[in-house]
Amino acid sequence: MKLTTAVPFTQTSIERMQIEVPFGLIGLANLRRFELTFVEGGWPFVQMKSIADEELSFLAIDPRGVIPGYEIEINSDDSEALDLSDADDALIYNIATVYSSQPQHVTVNLIGPVVVNRRTLIGKQVIIANSDKYSTMHPLIDDRQAHAA
């Protein structure tokens, strides 16, 4: 199934949402429930906080309007596991890594997005079928060169 992020981003996409990730995240199989909330004044970032004994929090982005031309393909096993019958049912979140804040350096993982069925709020971190087009360290913000000048 091909999922596109061409739809413009609107902050009303989510206010606060709890999702279930039955298989956990890659490398963190024990984390299965998350709350997604907007970072106040921090568009395009969303906080993805685990709801478990072990509280971990990630920054993620909704790539719509942020990553031009980002179009992912997920395999049929993943779309079946998520019960996605239509691409419009999918929400996509890419986990971000903040390397430094001064100067700002932030990348996002475009190869392993968390895909959520907006109807069931069940999600899964997937490895996209067209991973050769993207990077796990796609630069979102990189002010290191400008800061050095």
C-alpha cells in the first residue's frame, strides 16, 4: 500500500491521542502504549510518550507539509496487521533525534515510521518497502554550518 504525505499539515490533526502499538517499537518491544501530544510552540514536533512503568518520551513529526515528496510503501502484512483498507486511514509519525540545540541539529527516521490506523488507533513501527529512497537520519534542522560561519 502506498501512503502519501501530500495532504497539508494542520495542527488540529491531533490534540491528544493514545495509541496502542501491539508489537512495541523496534528495539523497545515492551513499550506498547503511547500518548501523542503537540509540543507547545514546537511545530512540527509531537511528543510520543510511553504510558507504562518505564516512561520514555520521543519527539516525532507528522511529515505532511514538512518532508516534501515523502511517499512511503508498506507491505501487505503491515497493512493487514493495521487493518488499513484505505491509505486515508493511515497516520504517519517519524521519530526525531535531537543531537544538539545550540546549534540546532535534528534528524528524522524516514525508513521506520510509526503508522497508525486513525479509526482503531492501533499502530506499528514499520520498515518501509521503498527504504532505498530515504534515510534513517534525514536532516530536518541543521544549523551547524551556519553557526560555525
